Amino acid sequence: MKQSLEKRHSALRDAEKKAEELFIRIEEKGILRGGVTEKQVNREIYELAFQMFGIKKYWHKRIVRTGKNTLYPYRENPPDLTISDEDIIFLDFGPIFEEWEADFGRTFVLGNDPYKIKLQNDIAQAWQNGKDYFQSRPNITGSELFEFMCRLAEEYGWEYGGPHAGHLIGEFPHERIQGDEVENYIHSENKVQMREPDKDGRRRDWILEVHFIDRELEIGGFFEQLLTVE
């Protein structure tokens, strides 16, 4: 079991590292820019990911959202928007590397709007706050962590924008296996301890995500990565 767990974590770490490399390259190549649509950026990122890693499969839809679309959680499908030169953009991609899933989300700010930059910084710090809270409570449930993330949003001056704050992650295809059961999400109704093993006695690994929004100004920020794998 130990060797299997080590192999699993090594594969998950490697998948996330490659996803992070992809995001760095996206920024370096200037793919995130004004005057193009979200769909165009999505296509360019798909092409770049194929060039870098040969990625063709994603376990969930590839998300590029800008402007007021950054208010919407994952399940929504808002109309395609054109990015402006002073916009906020978030990316949420779930590439598959050698049958192991990554799930990586980051927010980018074009221009120098201090409020958007504050949002970008706040969600990164809130993710770390959430991880620290998780690590300090061995018996934490999904609902307890979700409630903590919602309180954090208020403390930072935002509203929490999604119905949950993360989910299970693992070997493809977890989305089909996972389904809509709240026990598989960091959700307000998930009273199961997050460190409890699955039905086969295996450790469960989690993604923690942060989605803070300001409905009045119609902006949101998103940040996600592995919670339980160092």
C-alpha cells in the first residue's frame, strides 16, 4: 500500500508540475492578451499543450473566462467574450498526463488595476490559508473546510463564488467515477472526514480551489491545485 501511495503521489505531483509549466509558458508567449476571444485563447492553449507535452485529453472542459464571465462557476457555460487590455482572466484546465489527472487554475491581470491585482493576490493567499487549516485539523470534514473558505472570502472583502471548494483527484477518469455525490466535493453538505479512505481502503486525494468574486464590479478570481500531495 505504501509503495502504491508513493507511486500515486509521484504521478500526481508530476502531472501538476507539467500543468504549472504550461501556465508559465502561456504567459511567456503572450497568449493572454486583449482583442481576442476566450475561445481563441482556449484554442491557442490547446495547441501549446500539444506542442509541449502531446496532450490531447482533458478530464474536464477547458475553461478560459474573462470580465463578467469570471463570476461563473465551472458548470456554467456563459457566452464567449472578447478580452480587453485591462481585463482579468482565469484559466481552469484539467490535462491528463499518462492517465493521471492534473487540475490547475490561476488568475491573470492585464494592466495595472489595483483592485484586480488585490483579487489575484488574495485568492493565492487564501488557498494557502485553506491548506494550513486543513493540515491543522486531522478530522476535518468537507463541510468544515468549505465553510472556512467562505469565511475567508468575507474576511478578504469578497464573496465565495462557487458551490464547492474543491474535489477528489486521481487517475483518469475520475469525473465519471466521482459523479455528483457531495462526499466527493469540499461541499457544505459533505459531513465525511476528508482523510477517510475510499470504499476500497485507499487514501483519497483532494484539489482545493478558491473562487472569490465581486458581483457589483463583475469580476472574479480562481486558484486551484493539489491539497493533499506535497
